[in-house]
Amino acid sequence: MEIRVVTNQDKEFVMGIDKHVDDIGYLNRVYTRSGYVIWENSRRIGIISHCILWGNLPFLNFICIKEEYQRRGFAAQAIISWENEMKKQGYQMTLVSTQADEGAQHLYRKLGYIDCGGLVLNHTPFDQPMELFFRKVL
């Protein structure tokens, strides 16, 4: 398994998985090198995207593995690869989040992430279960 920075050739695959990104957002991922495609045996199997908060804190925005490749360790491998890339770029810590009703929190803890807060958006246009935040010193 490997992760590669997104290119214009990955657009259809990425946008088929990530319904949160539009054409301009995709071009931004390519330009800023903040999106990655996860590959296994020459096949695209998932994606990761991130942003940099406050100019010095990588935040994992989105990770998705195609269903037929889930529960085989690819998400963990991809996150570790992403962390290594962030460390190589000089960052000292990463931040991730997931909703309280999603199972990703267990993966993050298994990978050494520590709970560091939550966000409640009840009675807003973004109403959802609590968003849990996790941090990891690299």
C-alpha cells in the first residue's frame, strides 16, 4: 500500500468518494498537495485529505477506504504514512476528529491519538453528534 499526492488524473475517483469537495476544492487539493490517493496493487482504494490549521498543525479532514478494502488495515497504514509525511515536512503534531457515533475514534486511539476535546453543534445548521478531537505528537 502507498499514498500518492492527488493529481488531475485522480479527480473522478476522488470526487466519486468525497461528496464534500467541488471542482474548486479539488483543484486546491492538487495545488496545495493536501489530498492523497491510497493505492494497493496499482488500484486506487481510498483517499485522504488534510489542511494545515494555524499555519503549523496538520488536521486530517477526511479518510475513506472503498468498502471492499475496509477492515484490512489500509486506513491505519494510510494514516501512519500521512503522519510520516507530515513529520518529514517538519510538523510536530497532528489532529484528527470524528463524530462520537462513528467507529473511527477506536482506530485513532489504537494509533496513539489522545482525546483532546469535543465540539457540539446542536440547534445549528450543522447539527450532528458531538465531534471528538484527537491529537498526536509526532
